[in-house]
Amino acid sequence: MKRMACMAAAVLILLGASVATAQSLGDYARAARKTKLQTASTSHHYDNDNLPKTEHLSVVGPESSGNANSPQSATATIAPTDASKAASKDPKADAAADRQKASEELQKKIDDQQQKVDDLNRELDLAQREYRLRAVAMYSDAGNRLRNSASWDKEDAQYHQELADKQKAIEAAKQELEAAQEEARKAGLQQKDQQ
């Protein structure tokens, strides 16, 4: 009994020490990251620790001056549709927008196809489970096996045909998914891990 109490106390002490060590390691890692960022970086990198919370970040560029006589502010206030037309005349912006749109369409196509494959796999799994339950019920009763063997053979053949059809549908859906992923790869899109 004393031995168990000593072992339990030792385990609790070790657990307490490991928790305290883990907290201090986290603090140490944060401090090391801050000093590394402050000393080693010549360009400014934003992360969650140094992201300004009161200011707004501009990804387009610096704000234009508040001068009402400038041509930029005049077009922005008078005709916002003209500004959008002028922006759409930029070939780089058009190419980037088209690429983004194509990327989103391909990703949606891949996600839809992956969902279709998952649904078909789920249906196949459900059909197999139902068949196993019916087979257990059929084979557990010897009298039932003797009385209904002809109907069971007919149902069994029908099940195996449905199973083969579902497996063919899954293979076709997987081929479509692979084709969509290959199309996205050729388009230069980064793919997240689909499987």
C-alpha cells in the first residue's frame, strides 16, 4: 500500500513538472521568435503577433490624398462605373481575375466530384451492411434457409448485380475526379490533399 502511494505521488510530481516545463517552453519559444523577428528581418513581415489592430492594411497601395481637384478623386466620386471600366481595361488585372475565376471553378468542380465519390462510397458501404444483416438473419435460422432458399438465391444475385453497378459508378466518379485534378494541376493550381 505504501508502495502504491509513493508511486502515485511520484507520478503526480512528474506530471506537475512536465506541465510547468511545457508552459515555460511556450513562453521561451514566443520570446525567441520575437527576438529573431526584431534582429534578423530587414523587411517587415506581418503575423498575428505584430499585426496592427487599429490601422487598416492596404493591399492596393497608399491612399490617395484628399485633394478634390485631383483626377483620381474626381473619377472616383463622379463615376464609379467608369473607374471599374478603367480597372477592367488593365490586361494584368483581367488576366488575374480570369485566372482566379477559373481556379475557383476548377476547385468547385473538384470539390463537387469528391463529394460525389464520398456519397457513392457511403451508399456502397450502407448496402453492404444491409446485406450482411440480411445474410445473418437468413443463415441463423435453419428452417428459414430450407423454406426460402430459392428466393434468397434470387435476392442474392440481385444484390451482387447492384453491388457491381455501384462499384462501376464509384470507379467512373473517381476517374472524373482524377481528370479534374489533372486539369487543375495543368492549370498550375495548388491542390489541397484530397484523399
